[in-house]
Amino acid sequence: MNSGVWRASIYVLAVGIAVICGFPLLWMALTSIKPDREILSAVPSLWTQGPHLDAYRRLFSDTNFGIYFWNSIKVAGASTLLTIIVASLAAYGITRFRFRGREFVAGTMLFTYMFAPIMIIVPFYILMRALGLINSHTGLILSYTTFSLPFAMWLLRSFFQSIPLDLEEAAMIDGASRPQAVLYVVMPLALPGVIAVSIFTFIVAWNDYLFVRVLIGTDRLKTLTVGIQDMFESSVTDWGMVMAAGVMITIPALIFFLAVQRYLIAGWGTGGVKG
Amino acid sequence: MTMKHWKRPLKTAVGALALSVAAAFVTPAFAQKVVSVWHTEPNPKTKAVIEEIIADFQKANPGIKVEQEALGWGDLDKKMQAALASGALPDLAQGQTYNERSLSAKGMLRPLNDVVASIGENDIFDVVKKLDYNTKDKNYYGLAHAVGVDLIIYRKDHLRQAGIPDAPAKTWKEWIEQLKKLTDKSKGKYGLSLAGPGFFINEDVYMWAGSNGGRLFDEKGRPTFTEKPVLEMLAFWKELSDCCLAPDWLSRDYLATFADLATGKTSMILGYGRGTGYFEQYAPDLVAKGDIGVFSSKPVGPSGKSFVTQFDSEPWMIFKNAKHPEEAAAFLKFFYKKENYLKYIKSVPVHFFPITKSMRQNPEYLAIADFKQWKFWIDAQHQVIEKNDPRPVMITQWADLDLPFIAEIAGSTILVDMVTDAVKGGKTPLEAAQRAQQRAEQLITQLGYKRW
Amino acid sequence: MSQSGRIGNGGTASLAVPHLAPPSRLLEGRDRRIPEHWWGYVLLAPAALLVFGLILYPVVYSFWLSLNAKHAYLPLQTFVGLENFRFFMTDYDGFWRSLKLGAIYAFGSVTLQTVVGVGVALLLNQSFIGRGFVRALALFPYMLPTIVVVILTRWIFNDSYGVVTYALKNIGLMPIEMAWFAPETIMLTLILVSTWTFFPFIVIGVLARLQTIDPELYNAAQVDGASTLRRFWHITLPQISSVLFVLVLLRFMFMFTKFDMIWLFAGAGGLGYYVRTLPIYTFVKTFGEMQVGMGAALSVILFLLLAAFAALYFQILKRHRE
């Protein structure tokens, strides 16, 4: 194939993808700064006559958006941290020690994801109520961690498997205790996997709707997903404000994502393929 | 530390412990009673007003603390169900109209006769009494907080342009003719804009069946979907959808219909007085020119003689087994005192139609700024309340309030599917109704409520 | 001793294939007194506790609930054995239809996600100016919360105000009478939006794998005169097949059990009938009709279906390999 045509078509496709993926977000941002009348005009305009940030002001002063935002960050962050710790411990334990049922882990992951949350939500609710974890962030954090664990363990296990034992032993011969060897030698090498796990868990927690909807009743404890939906459906709607909310939700995810995306691909490449 | 040196901290600790134990015994006498109040008005103005009322009440009643929880309307159901299931009930809550009967039948509600007496029973509009007064054991078990009525909202300028007289259609046939004149599909203009979410379709089924002289359940609670008035309603709906509704109306939500009216994409919608705020924000010119109007009647179907519309009122209810029902009752009495109730009404004046005749004539009420522009809207609602027997949401006949399965039928999508089948699914009204009938009978039987 | 850095770049050298050293070597020195498998159990314990406690227990309870008729919040519960299941077997318009819709949605969106995902991954594997930027944009839809995607989509595909609808109808690519959110088109719209949202999942996995393929293979093939298509078919595809296998299986499971996207999109409204997949039907039965036992029965059926599918999938793959 002619390499000129080849190069050209690559660029065309690349632009196409960028537009299809990026345009909706651009439109969302644009709508959030348009004056109210322009938003509902019959002919959508690609720019605005009077951009203003009033929608954002309304968002933070008239609604509990700020609270929802903070709740989401708190819950997603804690879930991610907890998942990494628990999954790393488990994956390390499985790969470093002779262990009956090692293969069980891979099977468990698949098995667990066959029980989608919607299926077990009612007994889950009853269980959480018995544990006194209804209407609490602790309940949410435990839920997200639990649902991320199978995938996290599967991924980290592949990573740990690929890191030779010699490294830890060398460190321990040099005088390090085992925990130190793990923390300073093994974990840095497993970093891509850890990052991949943290992205996955963060997104699971950040985007979750069903658990918050069922487990949380108080407005002050809601996260963004449920908070936004309720704002959207409440008696006072405001397209500009809703779009502003969308922009605000997107920005931290965007920042987080841009910061770690290189690690993401690297992480998958090493860990995901074996087995 | 040496022996000597920790004696002093120890003494301090013991002293503190003794003090706190003593305090624990003494404080119950001064302990604050905390009354939890749930309501479904999460908009900032109303929340602030309720906070004011609470502050005044607490000043007048030291020892009682009131905490409000503002829920979205959809959250209320969920939270109420969770509370019912776990037994952690609020003291005072606004609830669903159809729940009031079933909860009182289970003996869970504290009668509110004393609250009603403090307001003056004769001062309350009849429609509220019909909702909240239990004629069997002669008790009030709930009290509506306000009674906004659902009306047809329309664009006067559109009617003028189409040469249609500024008067409501009396029958469905007339209405369709009006709407046809107002529809121009090539321009994306539709005569009517209906809300698509299941809840609103349910409401329209109840109202329109009633406006056609029909009913949905018989005396034994058996569904009657295949009766003529319901079939006629489905046929009418299909005609309406084909001629005068947007092709994607099923996906439009309630507020989108207001947007449609404001931008001129539609000429008529069905809605409540809360929408005035929306028009003022998005279409101030229309409001200024007085081009937004409401009709104080709705059309009736071929088999109907009088129209049925609904009023929106989440009645206040007090749970007998909550922590502080008596204090909750005291708060409720305070809430309905003239100066406080007026404040509450002022937060959403065109929608919060007061439950008392005296408030309706109160000069301070009549002087509310919003009424300069929207007086006609209040007058229309008043007319309907006095003369046209509006029903609470989710029922057609008053007797339906006593049916124990209204919530489940509403949540089941049976009625929504019936409409979708007939209007878009290519089924005849009879086929759609038969399928819905069968599903409803099955559901009622499965729930254990079959009495026929 | 060095490990070539996987960190920070697309990865070049490959890591040594691991194999576990005999465990006894690990426990020389101070830890010798502790039996080795104990450590394994201890480290695994927190994870096992959470997964068994919070997932497996509710699952078992769910199986029990499916044999009862239970109300969602009133204290009414009676044992009914297999009655719930018997009901669904003849529930053509409810259960069987939801299976059909669920299958359409799952197969349709997974197929599209895979095709688009592999395509985009291949594209992003080429080097060109601005690749990093395009890559970030292409992966981004996956990061958005579902509610934002739904609100955004309903806004831009709105029949009256939507910019996409306006553009397409003005250019003439879309008939005037058509609407994205009408009964005839809602499933298609849903599939398209789901593809947009989830294809990055495939891209991430495939792209990572693509970057570990030895360039020598391609060079050799090119020297031998193989065309682009043949290079793809005989080198690329086999190399990514193992990761693609897992990705497709996961995506199918996630799409078949997807709840929030469909519910927020259309499940609660007049269009609900046209997108009522099995998870949606389960939700309606549980929280709409308040029949928790029936909802649990549907969950059990859903699980059995997925297990059967996974088993079948593995079988086909095994046979394909031989």
C-alpha cells in the first residue's frame, strides 16, 4: 500500500476518533458557559455570545454539589487504597507460598463477576443493614473494595509471578527484613500493575450508581453519581448547571487519567497476558 | 512514673469519671428531644423557610430540637421503605397519598385530629378532608401540606396565530382538532408535549380514564382495564400521539415539556404551578407579554361527563411508634399557624395552594409578589378545587385509595406498557388492555391481595 | 541484577518468564519456625474475608430468597419452592423477551466494542504526531460516570435541541421523522452509546499486548512480501487472541448484566419496554413490584446463564486451539 495514502488515512482516522470522543465533552463544557436562552435555542450554536460562569456559581451555592464531590473523592480514594493493600497482600501470599487452591484465584475472579451487583443487591442490602453499615461511607468503601478485589488479585498475581524471587532474597541477604524487601524491591517493580489496579478500582468507585442509590439515604452522604441524577430530576432543573456539573465531574477523572495513562498501558502489557 | 507521681492524674481521672457519670444521670432531665422531620421540598428556598420555622419553634419550646431532612421525591419512597423495613421511623414525614391509607390501616399512624382542630376543621378545603379523613374510624391520619392542581398550560400567542379562540376544549375530539391546528411537523412544532417517564404516563392513565367516566378497579379491587372507557382512552391516546406529539415523546421528561413550551416547540403541556419559576428563568419575554396561560378545565372523553385532574400533596404523617410523636404534633400545629404557614407558602407560591380558606383570602397572601403576574393561575386552581373534585395522584376513584397494591401496580410498568403497546406497539386497544389486565391480575394475586 | 523498566514507556524489552522458586528457600533464617502455608493463608485472609463475606454470602442468601415469595419492605414472606421459576418459564412477554433484548444488547455492543476497540488499538500502535493526545481522548469515554454519559447523550441527541440531531438532519444523513429516542431506535442508540463508552476497555488491553509483539516478526514478514492484511491476520491476530479472549468474555458478562446505563437511559420511562433486559426486569420486579423473591429467582437464572455461557466459550476456544 502506498505509504502516503497510508499515512494520510492514519491521520484522518486519528482526527475522526479525536472528534467522536472529544466533541461531546467539548459540547458539555460549551453548554455550561452559555446564557440560558441560548441553551434552548432551536439552532444550536458552536460558540456563545455571552459566556459566563454563572452556572458554576449556582452549582456550588444552590446545591450540595461540593459535598457530593468531596464524598466521591473520599470514597473512591479510600477504596482504591484499601484494594491495593488487600489485593497485594493476597497476591503476594498466593505467589510466594506453596498453596493449595492457587488456581482457585483465577477461577474465583470469573465466578465472582458472574454475580453482577444488580443480582445480589437485595441480600447485600440486608447484610449491610445487619452489620450497621447502611447509610455510611464505610459500607460503600467495603463494597467497592470487595468488588474490585477479584480483578485486582488476578492482575497483581501475574505481576508478582513475573518478578523473580532472587530479588527479594538478594535484598534479604543484604540484611533487609522481608517486609522491607517487599516494599522496596518488589512493589516498585509491580508498580504498573498497582497503577492499573488503582485506575480500575477508582473508576468502579467513582462511577458507581447502584450501591449508592441503595445503601445511602441521606443527601449529605451521597456521591456525585446519585447526587447529579437527583439534581437532574428534581423540580428545579437547569441545563447549564447540569452541564457544569458534568464538567466538574469530568475534570478530576481527566487529571487523574492523564497523569497515569502511560502506566496503564504498561501495566496491562506486563501483567495481563500471561495465562 | 513513680507511685507518687501518678496519684494526681489518677485522682483527676476518677474525678472526671465521677462527674461524667453524674452528668449522664442528670442530663436526661434536660436532654433534648430530637424530632426528625422528612419532607419532599429540597429546593433551597423552602429548606431555608423550614429552617426559620424550626428556629422559631425551638425558641418557643426549649428542650425540643427539630431536624429536617429534605428528600427528592423519588428518594422518599426508598427511604420510607427502608425505614419501614428496619423500624427506624421518622417522627414526622411527608408521605405518598396512597401510603397514608395502608399505613393507617396497619395502625402505624398517630391521628391528627388535634392538629386539625388547632387549624379549624371548617377552614380546610373539602378536598383535603376527602384525602386525609378516615370516615370509618373518624380520624385524620394525615394532613396535606398544600394542594397544587395539575392544569393545561398553553401559549396564548400560538392560539392567536392559529386562529383558535382562547377557551379550553370541552371534549377530546375538540382538543385534537385544536392540537392539529397547532401542529406543524415539518417545522418540528407539536401541539402538545407529554412527559414520558413511567410515573407521568401512569398519572395520565388515571386522569384520562376518569375523564372518560371510567375506572381502573372495581369494588373488589379487580382490574377493569378492558372496559369501554379505558379502551376509548387508549384509542384517543394513539390518535393524539400520531397527530400531535413529537415522535420521541416517550423519552421526554417532565421538565423538557416546560422547555418545549418556553421555546415554542409546543403549544400546550400539562403541569403544576412550580413551572412559573422555569418560565421566568428561560422565557422572561413570554411571561412579560402574558402569553402563558392555563385552562381551568380539561376535556372529557366520549363516555365522560366531568373531567378528572389531580392535586399534588404529600400529606404530613406522624408515626405512632416513633420516638417523639407528641413533640412532632406540637411542631405540626406550629407549622400551620398563620404566620408560619404563610412563610412556607411564599417559598413556592404558585404551586403551594394553601389548604385553608382563610389563608386563601389572607391579604398578606394575596399580596405575594408573584401573584401580580400569576394570579390567574391561582384562581384557576381554586376553581378546580372548589368545583371539580380533583383526585390525589395515582388514583381515579376515591375508593382506590384503600386498595393495598397501588404502589406495586405503579412500580410494575403494567400501565406504562399498556399505553406503549397501544400507542406505538401496533396493538389494538383491546389487545393492549387484555395483556395489562392479565399481568395486573397476576401481580395482585402474587402479592396476596386477590379478593374477587 | 536489572529489570528493564516497564515503567513509563510503552515497554520494549520483555521480562523474564517467571517460575516460582521452591518455597523452602524463602524461609531460611528467622522465619523457619513458621509453617510456610500459614503465611499464605494469613496474607490471603483479608481478601478472602471480604469476598466470601460480602459477595458469596449474599449470593447464597439470594439462592434461598429465590425459593420464597417476599415483599420488599413489608414483613411478608412465604416459602414457595420452585414456583417463581415455574412462573418465569412461561413468562414470554416478561422473562423470555428480556433474554432476547439482553442478548441483542450484549452481542451487539460487544461486537461493536471489539471491532472498534481493536481498530483503534491498531491505529494507536502506529506512530504519528499527536498520538499521545489522541490516545488520551480515545481512552477517556471509559472514565466518565454513566450518569454524565446519559445526560450528555440525551442532550446532544435530543430531537428538539440536540446538536448531533440538528447537524445530521440538516446534512440530510438522518430522516426528519426519525428520532434517536423513539421505540424503533432506542436499542440502536443504546448500543451505539455503550460502544462509545466501553470500547476503551478493549483498546487498553489490546494496545498493551500489541506493544509487546516483537517487531522482528513484522520485519521478517515484510521481507517475505506479505501484505498488510496478511501481516495482520497471521501475526497480529494470533498474538492478541489470548488477551482478546479474556476481554471479550469479560465485556460480554458486563454487558449482559449492565444495569445503570440502560436504566438511566430509558428503563424508567415510556421507552422502558423496548430496553427491558434481564437486569432491568429484575430491578422492576424487585423494586417496582416489590417482589424480592421473584427478583432473586431472576438473579439465579442470570447466574446460571452466564456460567453456561462461560463454559461454552471455553469449550469453543479449546476446540479452536486443537
